[in-house]
Amino acid sequence: MSVTVTGSSNSISEIATVGLTVFAPPPANAVPASFFALNNVNPADNPITDGMSYGAIGHPIKLAWPYIEISRGVFDFSFYDQYAAIAPREGTNGNVAVMDLTLGMTPGWAVSDQSSCRAAPDGTIICQAPPDNIADWQAFITALVSHYNGSTAPYIKYYELWNEWNVVDANNGFWNGTVQQLVNLEQTACTIIHAAAPNFSFVLTPSTVGPAGTSTNAAPQSLQQFFTTGGNACVDGVSFHGNLGLMSLSPYPLPGEGCQGSGCNGTIVQIANSYRQVMNQAGFAATVPLLDTEGGFEAANIPDPDQRAAWLAQFYALQGGLFNSDQLQWASWFTWGAPGVAGNIETANQTPDTAGIAYNQLYNWLIGRLPTPCVQSATVWTCGLTGSASYQAEITWDDSQTCSSGNCTTSPQQVPSWVTNARDTAGNQVTITNGTVPVGLKPIIVENQ
């Protein structure tokens, strides 16, 4: 808009008309930056300086307890302090690091029976068994919150109790104790964390991963068992890992299509909805958040860069559509940093690759916008968005199209009459002719401004 400004100095008056860009505040319940989290492998590989747009830091591969309390009563916070340093801040004093700290596994020194223990790649001994003495766990949690105290180090926003506790794997699993033992650890940690930072820190359930639905082996049923054993007494949010199935699946399913049979977990929407259903049955308020604290294509066989960009963009568009309906407040990509690591979306030069650029674009499309659940018509998906100053948009893609060797097919799709422009996952303008746009596997956004 234009504003006329009149000023005077030493009896000389000046009149000037200047152009000002006025940004209206985002609508209520708009997607915040913290929805976009990155699980970072190497804290020295900093997403801030590497060109990534993000609003939170997810847990690293190294899970906290064995790497902080290196022997009983001896603590080393240096590794996690590096993550806290690159985690975004929130609050008037900026003393809350928007970061997910996953607390388990058990260090080798806390377990007398070493049969469940194994050496991590760096030699650290980690165990699936619960600690022999819960007092060791209590001392660790007390030291943890005393360190991340909002003064000498920031408060940590999310404490996730354990990692993928429902996975039964003698060689690569994370938990072999009982549900009651896990609940005891959760209640002990929750009491200490809430007392130390009642206005800042959230206690999340131990994460689960696996099939959606209500079968006996479904991951949400593990959450239900955790709740019925007493785990619902002290919890601020529910954590899950949004993996669509075994990495060996070929072709690996698209986020909205899923697959059938052994090794398939369902679509990302089915997975999230299954957890919300369990939360509803357990009597949780609709406002209690659901967090996907680790998800992505990880080590799946998706070799084409454009396919990877399409997969990531669909993954975030679909979860963005659940932001208000399911209170899905966090979608953490696994992972940023260290080329060669599963799910990596950076180049060898530590810049966003094609999928990393798509991540940044979805951040731009969703942040500050009010999304609605995505809908499917045949193979075409549409996700509605509204925003301030009468902003209106749709994210759309066509699952029947393909990408291979730099060539992505498209089909013309009719756009609403209010559409004036369109953009793709690389940030390019997409031509609108005769009221249609070319829609492919990689989502585009059509907008009215």
C-alpha cells in the first residue's frame, strides 16, 4: 500500500509518498516453523549455515543416556550441547531449545546381565534391558534437567522417553523389559522433568514404529498397552516414527498410497490416524499433540533425485494436512547431515540436494498457513491452504506420473478460477495456460497471490 508522510525541519516541510509492505499476522492455528524438524547426524554439519529452513532439531542417532552418563555419576553433555546450540529458540527469553531428546537405551554400566547389550559403532555399550536399579535412572534424569536449566544451558522442549520400544529384535532392538518397567521409567522421568521446567518442557511417550491399524502386531496397540498399564498418567504428547514399511520394499510405497502385505505399515495418514484413535480411546483431549519424531524414506531404494524430492514433498504435504485435524504438531525428517547416511538430503558440499530443496519449499508453502486434510480423486491429490490477507492455495500432485533420469511426466489438471500463479518444489514458476497446470509426481502449489 502507499502512505503519505509529511515531515518538517527548520520550517521546511517535505511531503513524500512511500510504498510499504505490510504483513498481516498468520491466522490462528497456522502451521508454525517448529512443525519442520530435522534429525541431524553430525552437529558440526549445521543446517543453519548449510541452507536449510527448519524450526526444530530432532534426536540424533546416539540416544542420550549412554552418551551422557559415561559411567555411574560421570556426565558429559558436550555432544548434546552441540545440538542445543543449533536448535531454534522460542519464548520471550529464547531459553527454550526446540529440540527432541530421546533418553533410552540403557548404558552398559547400569545392567549386570550383559546379554541384551551390544557395542555401538563408536564402541559405546548400549543395552535393551532396563536398568537394574531405577535410582540410576532417577539420578540421570535429575542431572539432565539440572544441566538444561534455562540459564547456563537452554531448557529442552521435548523429552522422548525411549526409542522404538515395541520393536522385538535381539540384535538391533531397543527394549526387552516389560511394559510396566517402561511405565515406571516414564513416571519417574516425568515427575522430575515437570518439577524442573513445568512451563517449558513436554514429556513424550516412548516412540513406536510399525503397522497402523488394530491388529495385535500394530504399533498403535503397543501405545494402547502402554496407556492401560499406567503410562497415560503423566504424558504431554505422543511420539511415533512415521516409517511406511521395511526399507527392502520395492518399489517403496509413496506416502499417500502405501502398500499391502508383509512389511507394509500403511500410508502416513493411516499411521497418524491410528495413533490419534488410541489417544481418543484413552481419553486424551483433542489438543494433546501427536509428534512424528522420525520419518522419511531412510534407506529405501529410491535412486532418482526427482523421485526422492517428490516423496519428501508428498510426505510433508500429507502431514501438514493433519496439523489441525489430528494435532500432528511435528514432522521430523530423518536425516540431515553426513552423506551416505539413511535418508540424507544434502550434497557432499553440505548444501541441500534436490530433496533438500523440496524440503525448503514445503516449509515456505506451509508455514503461517492454515491447512486442511489432503483429499484424493483417483490418482490426483489436493491439499487446501488459507492464510492472511485472503490468501488461498492448493498443493497438488498426481501419483500416476513418473520421474526417471531427469525426466518427469505430467498431466494437465484444471485449476480453480482464483489461481493466478503456481510454483514447483525447486521454487520455479509453473506456467498456467487455459486454466490448467502440468501436474506430476512432484507436488506443485497453485495460489491466488
